[in-house]
Amino acid sequence: MITLEVPVLTTTGTPWQELEARECGWWMAPEPEAIRGALAMALRQSDATRTAMGRRGRDLVTSTYTWRAVGRRVYEWLLGAGASRPSFIRESGSLH
């Protein structure tokens, strides 16, 4: 398996606003000027900075978005282990 550890550039049309807070990418408006600016900023970073950002991004994905991480949050919530309902679970009311 090839593991890529590169920073991410994505728009606010995606749900990953934590990219900037976790310093693993850029989350900008879906407008050409904003994308151009973020790309320019990414290219101005040193290789070491981009590598570190990529590693933080991989850590974010592993801890938050893998099947294992998602499953853990769901089971903790279902078991009442102190976890709040994951935001991706919608309660729809009756089961029948």
C-alpha cells in the first residue's frame, strides 16, 4: 500500500474545516482567486513544512475518518460510554 502524506487544499464545499486548525491543509472558498491564493501559499512552504502538514493530515484521517475510528465513536455512543451522539448520525424518530 502506498501512503501519501501531503497537505490538502480543498474548498468550503467540503466538511473539513479542521484542516487549517490542525495545520494539515487549506480550506478556502470555492472561488478561483481563493484557490489560487491557497495554492500559492502551499507552494511557498518549505518541503519540511509540507511534509509535516501531510503527516498531521494522515494522523487526522487515521484518528477521525477510518472505519475503525468511526466505528469506535458509534459503539462508545451506543454503549453510553460518555460519548455524545456522533454528528453523522441523524435521529429520525420512530423505528417502525
